[in-house]
Amino acid sequence: MPARLLAAPQSPDISAELHYIDFMENSMTRFEAILDQRRQYRLQAATSAWKRIHSALTRAGIDHRLFGSLEKGDFREHSDIDLMILGNLSPDCRQKARKIAEAAAAEAKIGLDLFFEQDLSESTVEAILEH
């Protein structure tokens, strides 16, 4: 990484420079490991929340679909759960779907993007679910 060489100490002692480079490489490895650990923790939390959401919505007879990074397998540290509620639901059923999804996401401390198919045009729903 060129940036680490710019910050290296100005010293005629090459061993100090090599030690600094080694330190930076190990620090980046530790930093990357911490980021990966956080991503794995959030992925587990999001997966667990999704399983609870999916199970509860299925039991309630509410058709739904997961999409986005969790569904595609490219979940990142700051990703959220993207959920589409399908069909034309009554206000009570909408509220029930919202409560189920929001409660599970909040418990897992994971963001939630919740969409209702009936609020969107057919082309928008297709674009969202295909993306």
C-alpha cells in the first residue's frame, strides 16, 4: 500500500522502516479481521431475524419475499433486511406484517427496508425484486 510508505518514519535505519512496514501490515490484517468479524456477527443476526420474520409471516398467511444483499449472499457490515410484502392486504394485516418484521429486525439491531407490493406499480415491484 503506497500510503503506508508516505507515513513511514524518516530514518537512515532500514530496519526501523522494515519494522514499521511489518507493523502496518499486521495492523491492517487485524483491522480487516475485526471488520470481517463484525460482518459475520451482523450476518448471523440478520439471518436469525429473517428466519423469525419468515416463520411468523408464513404462519400468519402473509405472502412475502426477501430481496437484496441478504438474499443474494453479499451482505455487508452496514446491510439491512430488504423485504417485500406481497398481495393486497387489509389494514390490519398490513399492521401485523409491519409489527412482525420491525420487531424481529429491532431485536437483532438490523435495519429493515419494508415495502408493500400494493403501494407500488407493477414495474417498480419487478425492478426491485429483480435487482
